[in-house]
Amino acid sequence: MTSLSLEALIRARLQQRFDTPQVTILRRKADPIVLCGRDLLARAEAMQARWRDIFGSDRCRFVLALPAGEVFFSALLAGILDGHTLVPVAIPRSGTRSGRLAHIAHDCGARAVLCVASQVASIRQSMGEGAPCPVVAIDEHAATGPMSLCEWPAPHIPDCSPTIIQYTSGSTRLPKGVAIHDSQIIANCRLVEEVWDMNPTSCMVNWLPHYHDMGLMGGILYPLLSGGRSVQMSPLDMVRRPADWLRAISDHKATFSGGPAFAFAECLRRVRPEECMDLDLSSWIRAFCGAEPIPAGLLPEFRARFADYGLAGEAVFGCYGMAEITLFAAGAPGSVDLPEAPTGCDAVYPCRLTDATAPLLKIVDPDTGQAISDGEQGEIWLSGPSKAATYIGLPEETARSFHATLAGEPSAGGEWLRTGDLGVIKNGLLYVNGRLKDTLIANGLKVSAAELEWLAATVSDRLNPLGAAAFMLDPVEGSGTVLLIELSSGRDLPEDHAEIRQAIERLVAGEWGIQLQDLRILPRGQLARTTSGKIRRQAIAEAYRSGAFPRQRNAVAQNEVTT
């Protein structure tokens, strides 16, 4: 990758693939849309012209509440090439008024929320009265001509405006906007190119949501910036039928594709042998798994299950990153033979560090700011040119999160990002153990909530370790541990649920001396999740404390099991 600006680099890549496929968009019950560089550029320029008709020539901030596919690609490229700031978001569900979209539009100073014509009414309803900006349709079915914007004066936009504002998934509160600039996107893409060897011959199959950092950066922008091509499929299609994801990789000879741990788990649970007829995964050399702590046995089981279809064992690996570092921080393919995990890390699968990523990551005592030794758990801190510098409108949180310095190091040593994630480094491997705020205090020990959840789920294959929330009933006093855990997809509560509950209680008590004050087995989908599918432990804990999980009639003994 050259030293070109992001705009210039994108134009160069579109020219390089002017007459060859650059993006393929898969559709259910319809032929794919195949777009060459010429097509993408023409669509982006048409979108630019429409925006100028409506909003004038000033640079603006636009919230993109668009479905995955052709219109989103046109808007993304139009915004970057014209110097606008883009804020991709999930489309709110029809009939809902959660306040999330209105919060984002107000927080980022949006000139407008851009959508397709068929969703204008529902998005306006979601925004509610007193919306901070208009909702404007930009697809081919939208009304043409300028519209009156007098009701919404243009917000003041600073001269140095970010290219993308990525809103965090809001696992604990309303989402925060991470300001991402051109240089950070290019630097992070370079890191991926170096560590994963993404290049012009690469083909990415991406089903990840286009409004989430892994889908937007890793699945859409980085293949384009590396000169490669991508195949885009709807997240709903992958969730509806995980075999379609594997089939897309096989059919398009993809070299790159991945997702959160739940995607790999869904393939193991729901892909049937008859759906794998003629499946060829030999081209898939970068099967990355990230976005949440990875259960220790998940990737080995995935390798074993799909080895007969050509998937190389070393192609499947764990990775780690977040919006605040643009996307990627650690993880690389390598040997499947791993050393023994450090104490307290047996439940998670590690991410491999390399010469490029290891210097940009440290494990730090969160209380003292001192870097700690390998093998000990602490907070993960990140640095480097991919690191963002600010949250939108949150100066105190920005200072606390983005501008940390290591104790004992001069300020010239650089500023670090405090991730809030717990981790351990040992033998060149990073073990991500959960969130700092999701730590349970028991008998003087600090136990990762995720570790307790995974251990509990080993009692029965009916339990979903990625659909659980463990938390303290009273976090101030550090008393009372609660565990809510969902059933796996398609599984019902067994008749021996009381035995399962008792087995969990014995296991947790034996491992850490924790006596569960409440344990509930819930139907799938009962626990709140972020837009990227992560369990919102803090929000669930707050809901529990406010009585949102009332006791049910079928309570068993003192600990209730919900059907």
C-alpha cells in the first residue's frame, strides 16, 4: 500500500479493477450483482450528485441507516470520495423507538439520516418527535429534487473531521462514537496486509454487518484497499442458514472469511452433512474468529469437523480487536499445536502475536498502570498508528481511555488505549478472558464472568456458553453471584433440569467457592445483546436488579429454572 490518501487510494483501486469484478453481492432468489471498478465509481458519482442537489457542496456528517448491499456501497464510496463523515448504523426495527438512532444522530451532529425510500416512515417513527435531523431517502425509488432543510440548520462541523464514526455496540450503556480518520484506516489495513498477507489476489466472503467494525473495515474496505475482491452476503442469510456461508466460500474460492465465535458454533450445531455435498474449503486460508472471547474447544472442533472438506487446520485462528483501534490488534494463522494455557486461561482460545503486533500490546495492572509480567492477568492496552484519539463529545472518557501512559515511562513513550478487556500473554499468545467490568469477586479472587459461564455450560450440551450472563447482585459490596444462561438453538429444557442446575452449582462452588445466589436457564434469545451479538452483561445485571427477571411459577427449590 502506498502513501496515497484514502480517497486517492480508493480511486486507484477502482481504476485497477475498472473492467474486472471487484464486489459481488449475493441475493436470495435472485442472481448476484457483480460490480467492476467502473460500476462502483459510476454509482458513487451518481450518489454524490444527488447529495449535492439536496445538501449543497459543504462537507457533512451522514448517518447511514441502509441495508447491506448495493446502495450502501454507493453511499460509502460517495461519502469517502467527497470528504464527508459517515456513520453506519443498524436499521432500527419497525415500530420501535429505543432512542439509539436519535442519540447517535444528535451525538455526531448528523446533517441527515440516509435510508431507502421504503423505510423512511419507520425510521422517522424510530427517531421520535424532536428529531435532530431529517430522514432522507437516497435510493433509486426516492423522490428527486432538492428538499427544504430550513427546519434543521446545518450543525457546525470541525475542520478536522473523521472519515468514519464507529459507534460502539453499547454493551454497558448508550453507544459511544469512535472518530476514525483516513490515516488510521490505512494503517490498520497495512497491518492486516502484513500479518495476514491480504493482497490483490485475496477474495473475502463477508456476511458480517456493514455497520460493525469487523464487517465495515475487515469485510468491505480492507479487501478493496488491498486491491482484492469481496463477495458480500446478508447477515440474515448466514444466520438463517449457516451452510450458505460455507457454500459461498466454496463457490467463490474465497481465501478470507470469518466472524464472531457464535458463527463457528452455529456451523457446528446446524450444518448438516447433506448440506456439505461437494463443499470445497481448500481455498479458505484465513478463517478468522474474533469479536468476543473464544471458547477453548470451539476452533479445534471446527477444524476437525471441516477437515474432510479441504479446510487446513492452520487456516483457522483467533483474533482480537475493537473499534477504538479501527479494527485489528492481534491474531495470526499458525501451528495448531498450542502450549499449555496459563492458569485461569484454560477456557479460552488464544490469539497469536507477531513481530508486528506484539510491540503494540501490553498487559497492565489497571490500578497502578504498571506493565506486568507474562503469565499474569491484567488489562489489555493497545497503541500504534491504528489507535483512534477520541470519543465524540466525551472528553473525560476520551482522556481516560485513549491517552493512558504507562507508569514509569516518560510521556515520550507514547499514549495507550485502555481497552477494558482482561488478558494474559504467555509464549507469544494472547488470552482474552473477558471484560474488566465483568469481573466477579469471590473469596478474595477475581474471576472472569465469561470463565464462569463457560464452565457452567460444560455441564450439558443443551446450554449455550455464548448466551450467558454472570454478574454480582451487589457490585459495590461484592456479594451475591447470579448466573443466567440460555439454552442452545433448537434445544428444549430437559426433564432433568434440576440435576443440571445442581451440577452447575457444585462445579462453580468446587472451582472457586462461589455459591450462586440465583441460577436460571432461559429460552434462547431472552438475554439482551449488542448489535454485534455480544451479551450485554451490565445491562442485563441492571435489568435483573430492577426486577425485569421475575420469579416464575416453575421455580425449583431456591434457585429458579425458567422454561
